[in-house]
Amino acid sequence: MNSAKHGPCPTRHLLHAEEPIFEMGATGRMGASLPTLDVPEVPLKSVLGELHRDDPPALPEVSEVDVTRHFTRLSRWNFAIDIGMYPLGSCTMKYNPKVNELVARMPGFAALHPAQAESTLQGALELMYRLEQCLREISGFARVTLQPAAGAHGELCGLMMIRAYHQSRGLSPRKVLIPDSAHGTNPASVTLNQMECLPVKTSSDGLLSVESVRAAVAQHPSNIAALMVTNPSTLGLFEEHIAEISSVIHEAGGLVYMDGANLNALLGKVRPGETGIDAMHINLHKTFTTPHGGGGPGSGPVGVVEKLVPFLPSPTVEHENSVFRLDYNRPQSIGRLRSFFGNFGMLVRAYTYIREMGGAGLTRATEMAVLNAVYLRALLQHEYPPVSEKPSMHEYVTSDKKLKKETSVQTLDLAKRLMDYGFHPPTVYFPLVVPGALMIEPTETESKETLDEFASALLQIADEARREPELVKHAPSHTALRRLDETKAARHPRLRWLPSL
């Protein structure tokens, strides 16, 4: 990564566009060789019938060298956590240790098939069982299901169990309280469970207040299914009143679901299951260093308190008489959530990380994650004031309010200009309750030197905005592609190559 102290580095990216591979090569050029046919030739049309093509597919005619150089050049356009800091707030894009990959690729794990007999899957089942025990200890819940394939999938799972719990008692409450600082997937999960969102405004300090929750409950005294709360919130703040808020919901007959996206700020410090939370998903791809996003798939296990255990997805992994087995005999289960037993490769990676770190290491990771966010806040708050005076946890949320007023430079301009300094931009325009938001999460894996460079870049951009605002408004200037029309791309996406375009 280039040092922000020396300004933008034009050599960081290729400075020319790459043509589509369909427009490379030449007629008849090939990148593969096939052996001579050693069986009688059969006309493909007699085998494929109506599926047979009259014309060959329009594939690129390129050599192996063409292909290798094309995709290698494209790869140099990409940003990745192995290249530099990925300060996406809420997404928690931390470095993935290579030991995780080594263990996940061990033949005893990688070569398994989930349809094998249980007797041949004992090692995999034991890892899943042990991972559940680790997550139980970390989160404070009675049981944990490993099936959900992502955080949003975990939300769906948790609400399905909450709905099943109410139905088992002959009830069908439909209202789910959701703070205005919640993750955007929360309302979607509610709707998919045929329940209704009941928005709750946070207070001026950014926290969810007991009074606002009590007032919302009073509007629907016998129709509260649950409260969904993110803690720490998307403002990077710890919900100080969570235990009392949980009591209010429980008194109304509802349950409390916690979005565990920000568990990275709580490891070894708080066990959510002991604060009145009834169910919570755990993003293994955020907190426990498994690949995230396009490098996925993800994994979003859900922990539950004892009264929700009967409704866990089926099957669960049990250990009896020194044998690990899958238990399908769960009459109140919400059923299977995905094929087989979860994204197993992600489970292996997360378990490896937990065993490598140990309890003390996980606690230290949280301390460093919070320290890094607080450090960035201290460096930047003069130019980029925090949105709340409350202490920041794992992420620092600011906005373009000050700079926009003084220079007319906005959040998107700041993000684009950061690319010229070799940094991936932070999350922008989220949470929605903060106009022009910048949401910065350094995670525990970044060094002080990297944080200093990142802060220096942002401070230099603020200076540029005052001296030469048009430079910032037209950024990026040193990337292979300049500023894109993102609105057009979203509304009129070009998803495949066509020769006429």
C-alpha cells in the first residue's frame, strides 16, 4: 500500500481499460489440446436431440497466454483484504489467517461428501459439535444451530423459531419492533416471516431508550412478537439499556432477537445470552475470519435460549456413547434451512480461528478492534466529527456535514478520492439515520502504521476539498476507470457481452 504521507500514487492501478475477452484472439486460435478420439464417433445431434445447437457457441478464440494475461490484469484491478485495509463499517472485513485455509483444505475435510454414512463423517461431526460448544460458551446461549448460510439467513431462522414458539403456545403475535438504526435486512426478515415491522426511533444520543420501547409496546399490548436489536448498533454504540429493554419486551410476551453482526466488539466482554437476548445470529464471516462477500460463502449460526431449543432447524449434531450423530427426530423443529448441514468449509475455518486464538486471544481481539476505532476517531474527529458523543465501540461513524457545509464536497467524493490514495472506501450513506454517513471499521487486524496512513489520507482530502474542491469532486483520477455512473449501472445493467455493443 502506498503511503498517504506522499499523496496519491498513479502506479497503484493499471491506467488503461481492459477489452472484453471476446474481443481478443483470432479465428481458430485455441488454448487447449485434446487427445485423438479413441472410441467410435457418434453424431452429437443423435445424442442431444432437440438440445443440439445448429451453430457452435460464440466462445472466445484465445490462447492460454491470452487467457492468463487477461485475468491476471483484471485481478490487479480488484481490491482485497490481502492487499490492504478494508474499512467497511458493519461488514467487518478483517484479514483471514492462512492457517484457516490450510485446515479447510485438508483432504479429510475437503474430500468429504455430506451424503456419506454418519460412521464415515465422525471427524466432521465432531468439529461441528465442538464449534457449537465454543459458540455457546462465547455467546451464552443454550444451543446453536450451524445451518444458516449468512447473517440475513440467520435472521430468518431466528424469527422462524420465535414464530414457532408463539404458535406452540396457541398465539400468533405479528408486531416486531425494529430501531431506526437497525440493519436493512431486519425488515426483510420480518416480512418473510409474515409479521409486521413496528419502527422505533432512537434517542438523540443514538441509543434505544427504555421509554420509546415501552411506548411502542403500549400501542400493541397483546401483539408483540419480538424486538430486533443490533448491539452494538450500526452507529457503533453499545445499547446500555439492553437488559431493561429486554425485560419490557418479555413482560409484553415477546422475545428479543439480537443481530450479532457486531459481535466483534463483545468477545470475552459480554455474553448476549445473559443480557435478556433470546436468539442471535453470529456472522462467522465477520467475527471469526472466514471469507466474506464475493469470497464467501458466509455462515450465520444462530444461538438460542432454552425455550427455543425445541424449534432449532433439523438435524442437530449430538454426542452420545462416544459417537457423533445427526438427530432428525425433532417434532417441533422449523425444519431444514439449507442443503445438508451448513457451509461446512466456513465452519472449519471458524473453528480453526477460535482454537488458534483461545479465550484470551478472542478477548484481546475485541480490545484491539475497539482501540483501533477509538484511535481513528481521535485522529479524525476535528475534521470528521462523530455522530454521537457516546464512546465508539468497534466502528467510528461520522458524516460529511462539516466538510459539505464548508466546501460542498460530499461523502461520495471523499470515498472516490480515497481510492486515489490506495485505500478501499469505508461504508457510505449508512446507517440511513445519518445523512452523508461514513462508517469506518478498522478491525483488530490493522496496525497503528496503517491507521495513521488512512487517517492522514482523509485529512489530506479534507485539505484538498478546501484548496481544490474540483479535484475531489472528480475523483478518482489514478484508477483504470474514472468515476462511474452508478445510477445508470443500477438501472440499466449490462450483464453480458454482446457483439453489437
